[in-house]
Amino acid sequence: MIIIINLSYPCYICAAEFGSAKEVIGHIYHVHGYVLELRPVGEHRPLERKYSFEKRFLGEWDVQHFACPSCWYHCATDIEMLMEHVMETHDPPRIEGFVHPVSDDEDEKYELVESSEEENASKNQQAEKSDNEEVVESRQELGNNIVTALEKLNDTFKKLFS
């Protein structure tokens, strides 16, 4: 029996989840100041006999896994396992002199952040999001869910009529 795995791409530092490897790598670069390499363009996930992989939040799947954005590694939804993998396998370099953005209500400020302070800074930044940003994110998520549902419906029709 094939197990359908839904792949999610979380940030190994702050656990924010993203829909693609490219999105999480951009987040890690811009928010946390680390450089992670993307998998080569055009290279697809190798087939595995007992797994089928999905990148959809809606739809039928059996198990959710966290996926590494730099290679084909995936694990149970355990952020510490993913962090250990990324640090041991990829050892992402820190951007020298990285300045972490910190925003106020009106003016955008920047401050130098030590690695040990990053997690707290990220939590504070998320807590400061305005209601408007949350509404926009909610609408974007709803739009993504609709697109995913339409993709699944399209796949079903293809299977039925092919």
C-alpha cells in the first residue's frame, strides 16, 4: 500500500511554514540571515516505492512530513529533527554583518541581532503584525486553498477521462 505524504516546508529556525522550498529559503535568507542552497532546477523528487508525495494542504493524504528545502530529506513533523538535519548536512553559512529588520507601526528600523536573539526577535515581529496584514494573509491562504482544490479536481477529471 502506498502512503501519501503531504510535504510542508517549515523554517528550521522559527517553525513558520511555507508552501515551497523556494519560499522558505527566501525567508531564511531575509529574516534570519542564513544562506541555504536550492535543489537543482528541473530535478524532481526521486520515486519511492512506499510513498507518494503531495504539496497540497487540501486533499487526501495519510501523513504530514516536514521537507528540507535543500535536498530530498523529509521527516515526521518534528522541527528539531529538521533543524538537526539542516545543520549537520547543509551547515548554512551566516550572512556576514546581517542586519535583522525590525518594524514599528510607522517607521522601519533595523538592528544587529545575535544568533541567540533571533528566535525572540522573530516571535516579537510576528506578534506585532497588524490586523490588516492578518486579513491579507488569511485571504491569500484562502486563495491558495481554492487553487489547490481546483488542481485536485482537475487531476480527478484527468484520471476519469484518460
